[in-house]
Amino acid sequence: MATYYTLDFEQPLRALDEEIGQLKRRVDALTSEGDASAAGHPGELAEAEHALADRLARHSQTMGELYKQLSPWNTVRVARHPERPQGRDYIEAFCRDFTELHGDRRSGEDPAIVTGFGRIGDFKCMIVAHHKGRNTQEKLRCNFGCPHPEGYRKALEKMQLAAKFGVPIVTFVDTPGAYPGLEAEKRGQAEAIALNLKIMSDLPVPIVSVIIGEGGSGGALGIAVGDRVAMLQHAWYSVISPEGCAAILWKQANERTNSQAATALKLTGRDNLELGVVDAVIDEPVGGAHRDKAEAARRLEQWIVAQLESLTELDVGDLLERRYQRYRKLGSFTIAEPAPQEAAQEADSGA
């Protein structure tokens, strides 16, 4: 078991990871070909295997308990885990015949957003995904998943191409936010995102979006205007990051204020589902998607295919009307009229 990166709340697992590693090496040594100790001490091998099974069971139970009710701030930490699958990982896992398309035909290429045609299940799709980068060089090249305006323009140009050929669009969202640098602002960052929101809302093809990690502000929403929007269980989706919120409200971002901000923002999948911001929360393997990438990919693919099967049956007019109504009701509220008795009491107090 890997122990090179442990989140703060996972400390109870560290000792078990070390014991499991030692026991696995012991079992391997005892069962290796030509090892005399295995033949001479069969009870030692059985004892080591029993101890290994016990530690594995305890590890699974402890991990399940730790991840059962993560705090919002710990959810953010899991979403940022360095081994968590990214956009390209899911593309490689279940998008067949993927052909990447580059450039926005205007100013350049942005590796923070990946676009291309591919197949998901039986469906030909246009796939658009944020990508943070797997190693230091790639992360720097991708601006740690913070796209420039040319990234959003590339995404829009490719989505319009998909609409031209009647191909559904699938997007994977994973960004702390759009790149906030001066050069990005000069090239029209806000305008690029706003144009995406406007045009995506009217594209005549099904759009399925999934927040697979971080969903920060307009940087996420720039490719997330979909007919069906889901979040992975340990992803987050909010108007601002906890650190940004803490810096504004409390003038400092530290462990305490970050945690308070994460709770106040209601950024978890469960919160967003209750608020109607997303349509579904896709369960991850126990311990997060980074612990079982293949199973996480299988669950994500299964959900996407189910949505495409449903959406492709709708005619364009119905599809666009449902999309409009979906976003029209976000943030809606009603003012309750006071009960007759309460109204009478208010009138008496006013008199």
C-alpha cells in the first residue's frame, strides 16, 4: 500500500499501511520459489497470511468510517488529491477512438482544456475536459488547471462543431477557477466565459457535464452549462474557493477560516444536490476515486451513458426548453404569506 501521501484526516491509516506493507513483503518472501523457510515453517506462513487479512479488514473498515461523513473542508482536500484522476485519465479510461483537436483559431492553444471527438459507450461525442497536469512540468504548462481565454474559446469552437454535426457534448470539470493573470484579462477572460454561457445554453445537442474534482466559479461554469450536471462524491462546486472566501470575509485564510468558509459555501455534492444545482451525485469507491481509478471510471461512464440514452430521445425544441427551465429555476424562491393568526398579531402590535 502506498504511504507517500496521506491527508491529515487519514492519519489513522498510516500505521495500518506500514503494517500491511511489512506483512505483504513477509508473505511474498515465505511463498517465493525455493524459499526454504516456507517449507520448514508452514505455520509461519499461515500466521503471516492471517495477520495480513486482519490488517486489510481493519484498514477497509477504518477508511470507510473516515470517508463516511467528510467535512466540507476535507472534501476539498480529497478533490485536490495529487493522485486523483483528471480529465485525460477518464478520457484514456473509457473514451474510445479519441481524436484530440487543438487551438481556438484565434490566438493559440491552451493545454488546460482538452477537446476532441471520441466514443463513450455507443455514442459519438465531443469531449471537453479541464486538465491540471500530472507532473510539475505539465502542471506549469496547464497553469494547474486554470484556463486562459483561448482555452474557453477553443472549447466553444469545438462545441459549435459538435452542434454542426449533431453530436452530443460531454464535459469534465476540474478547475479551481479561470486563470486570473493580467495577460488573460487583456485577452478577454470574462468575455470568453460569458460567451460560453450564452452559446452553450442554446446549442441544439445534448450536453452532459460532470464535476470530477474542483468546480471553481466561472472557470468551472464556462464548460458546465448542461442538460444534466453531476458531481463525483468527493468533488466540490461553488462560486469561490474556501481560501478565497476566507480571505474576503475574515481577511486571512488559515485552517480555521478555510473550514468555516467551506461549510458556509455549501460546496459538497450533497449540498449542491439539495439546492438543485446538480442533478446527481456519483458515488466514488471507498477512500476516493484515487484509490480505485478503474472503478471510479466505470461508475462515471455508466452514468454518462445513461444520460445520453435519455437525452438523445428528446427533440431539439423539448431539449432546449428543459435546459432553459433548469437554469431559470436556479436561485428561485417564494415569499410565504403569514398565517391569519400571525397577521392579526402583527396588525395588533402595529396599532
